[in-house]
Amino acid sequence: QSVVTQPPSASGTPGQRVTISCSGTSSNVGRNNVYWYQQLPRTAPKLLIYSNNQRPSGVPDRFSGSKSGTSASLAISGLRSEDEADYYCVAWDDSLSGLVFGAGTRVTVL
Amino acid sequence: EVQLVESGGGLVQPGGSLKLSCAASGFTFSGSPIHWVRQTSGKGLEWVGRIRTRANYYATTYAASERGRFTISRDDSKNMAYLQMNSLKTEDTAVYYCILSSITPFSFDIWGQGTMVTVSS
């Protein structure tokens, strides 16, 4: 069982906005930066968001991150079929002295 | 082009050892922390550990489940990183990725293609 919790699935129709939550504790999400990754089928994950809400160059602004207290969120606006993927949140955990991944959320475009 | 290429995966018996290699090109390898992350079949991602740069004394940190069994090292002169895995268990079966962090110490910016490790008798 993951230290940080994500919903197993989320879905939306093209053009809709989908939000994925990442719930942690004061030793991880509440105290440290959160990162988000997208994994398309049969590919290595890709960095989407770093330091809670920053996008690396090349990541569309349809993807946005936020954090409040011990929870973080990834929002995908203007959902597209190519956004069908698994999404993972990650944060450093001070108690475990290690990085912890959420179990991932599978986004389906209906 | 920034690239990481892992090698060394394969089939190993429980209790055995394996050393994975990660060849880097297209960037200043010596200036970047390197992480290892694994992914089990049909499951999620798990951080294995990291090695920092010479400026940070090549300090290593490991996930709790790997401490004492896994060792990460690097050879900046060869642009190579390594993951030595000992006392392997069936639950170590996974695809292992080496990863470059260049934006922040924990941003997994560039991923290799992964190498499969199967621990089975």
C-alpha cells in the first residue's frame, strides 16, 4: 500500500477537465515538493510537473499542478485522446528518508 | 541528444546477484544526480535509490527495502552509473530504469528505456 494515495482511475470526455488527487501526510506531500509523471502504454514515464506546479519545457499548459496542505492535484484541461495514460505523483518522505510514489491513476478518455 | 541506456538485466536465481549499467551521453554527466526506479509487471513505480555528484561526495540514498542489498555507484570518467543488486528476491523482478535529474534533485527528467530483471528459480 502506497504512502501517498491516488484514485485508481479517472475519466472524461474530450475537451473536459480531469483532476487527479494525491493525498499524503505531513512527512511527505505536506512538507516537500510534489512531482507528477505521465506514463503512456509501453513507454517510460515522462516528467509533467515538478516542484508542485512547474512545467518543464515542452509540456503543454493544459497540464497544471497544485498543492494545499497534505494534498496535491494534477489537472488536465481540454482532455485529448492522447492523454490516456497512467499518472503518478511522487514526493520525498522525511520519515522514510526516501521518495514515495503514488500507486498511479489511469486516465481514460471516453 | 540526451540519452541513458541501461544494460545488464536478465534472469537470476533467488539469492543471486546482478549488476546493471547505465550509459549516459549528450549531457554533463558528472554534474547530475542519477536515480534508479523500478516497475513491476502490471504495477506501479518504486524508487530504488540515488547517487549524488562528486560535489556532494557521491552520497547515496536507498529505499528502505533495498538498503544493505543494493549499491549504486558511478564512474564519471566513463559517463556510467551502476546498480549492484545482491541477495535478490522474487519480488525484485521488475523493469529497472536509470534516470537523470537536472531540473531539481528529485525531478526525473530523462529516463532510460529500462532493463528487465527476472528473479526466479
